[in-house]
Amino acid sequence: MTQRSFSWHRAKLPLAFGLLCGALGLQGPALAADKRLRIGTLVPKNSLYHRELMDIGETWRTAMGAGARYLVYTDGSQGGEAEMARRMRIGQLQGALMSVVGLREIEPSIAALQVMPLLFRSWEEVDHVREKMRAGMEKKFRDKGFVVLAWGDAGWVRFFSKEPAVRPGDYQKMKFFAWGSEPEQQAIMKSLGYTPVPLETSDVLPAIQTGMIQVVPSTPYFALATQIYNSAPHMLEINWAPIVGALVITQKAWDDMGPDAQKAVMARSEKAGGVIRAKARQEVDDAVDAMTKRGLTVHRPTPAQLQEWHALAEQLYPRIRGAMVPAETFDEVFVHLKAYRAGQGKAP
């Protein structure tokens, strides 16, 4: 979710990010004795994302035959997303369901899809840019030793705070959750007068409850699932940034599968990505409705206040370009977005 400089994306949170990330196991003539596919993720157990991962696992197990064991570690039990990327590199995990926060530990250019605040106006724009960049992005992951099985997202990042806030300046009085693995983001926030507090996802709820932080950039789904809204009962209704993610596995895990298993797993993963994208987007409104009934106050900025947010985003773009997003990739996003809007008859 987890926000621009707060990318928050990251609001990462969502989290409920949503999104898939899985791993696959071994097959072929040289079957290894240990046919285990271990997947790490931050998503909650029994959530939509977890269920889709388990269905992918069933496809993998069927293709792998007797003795194949598929394990999904939910709720961040394998550490934060940066830690899961490390675990994949050393073979402790074969895959992970991660947002851009973790994916950029593998390939930094992926950050372009999530860390630019107020850039995307709709999911259609997100989908268009992602599809235009997909082939090139997947090749970059391959070059780094990882295979992307599916793309997903987990909703828009919103700001949940302990006190009411509607303007950028209101948040300068509060302490923000920030991903511990994103020092560039923290530096940008500080330069603009904000106070980031680097934490892992598992620390967010106790931190907001105790007052260590007062603001959590998060998707509504994640805020509802973790009950963050009880301690931060004010939400600013602004689509700061989309939480984008992917289901990835190591190249070794992929190569160890036979062609038939690869085909079956890729097809099921593509289907899962579509299900997650569709349902995660619906859950944004559903989660807000559920929290509102339980005491959440939704603050909608006026046109003048919204303009202040766009002005802040414009300040952030030159700081993000080349620092959080490679300059070439940053520019490519704007090219695709401009072309899409021109085709839709909208001003760039």
C-alpha cells in the first residue's frame, strides 16, 4: 500500500497485497529426493491470496506425483519481504508472494509500478502500463534467476491515522510507518518534513496501538484484516498508489520441473493472478464499508486539498527518478501512460 515518498505502498502493507508469489518444485528424469515447494508471503492465512496459492500448489503436486510436498508460510512467518527475497537466494524458500517492496530486492525497476504517488488514476491505467512493460520486466527477473508466474495487486494505498487529517501538512505532525528496507523513501520523507519510523509489517499493529507511530499507509483490506483501523480510525480517501505484486519462483525450481508441470503451473498461476486482481479491487470498497460500520471515519479531500496532494506528488517525482526507480524505467512509465490517455481522449 505502503505514500509516495511514502510509497507505502507499500502501504506494502497489504498487504494485502496482496498478491501472489509462489514457488515450485522438482520433476523430470533426475527427480530429487526432496520434492518440496516452500512459499513465503505476508498475506493472512485463509485469505483470498492464500487460497489461490494453495490451489496453485495442488496443480504443482498433481504434476509432480507421489512424494511432492507444498508448503505456504503465511503472515510473514518467514520475515519481511526483503528477508524472503534473501531466503529464496539461499534456497530456504523456492518462491514468495510479494509486493513491490520485496520484488525490488530482486529487480529495482519494478518499483516504477508502485512508488509514484497519484500517478495512476484508475486500475485500467495500471493494467495498461504493466502489460506494456511486462515482457521486459519478466526478462529482467529471469536474468536475476527468478521466474514470474503471475501478476497481481492488492488495492490502493490510503492513509490511516489516529487523528483527523486531510492536507499534506496535517501529516507532518505525525509519525509514519515506513518499510525498514527502504532507506531512500525514508530520506525523501525526512527532506519534506515528515517523520518516518522504519518497521516490519509484524510491528505495525503494536506500534500504532502504543503511539510509536500515528499514521499507517495501507490498503483498506490490510487495515481491516489486521484491525489497524481500531487504533487509527481516520482514513483519507485518496488513491495514493497501487499495491502491485507478483508470484515468483527461483529459476532452479522452475528448471527442475518437467515441461508438462511448467505448462500446468503457469496456466493455473495466470488464472490466479486474474482472480486476485479482480477480487482485490472489489475488496477496497467492501473493506471501507465494513470498517465504516464499525467506527472508521472517512475523510474526503476537497478539490483544493486534492490539488495540494498533487503538488506534493510533483515534488516527489524528481526525487524518485534515479533514486527509487531507474531513470530509464521511470521515463518509460510516463511514455506508456501518456499514450494511453491520449487514446482515451484524456489530457496527459
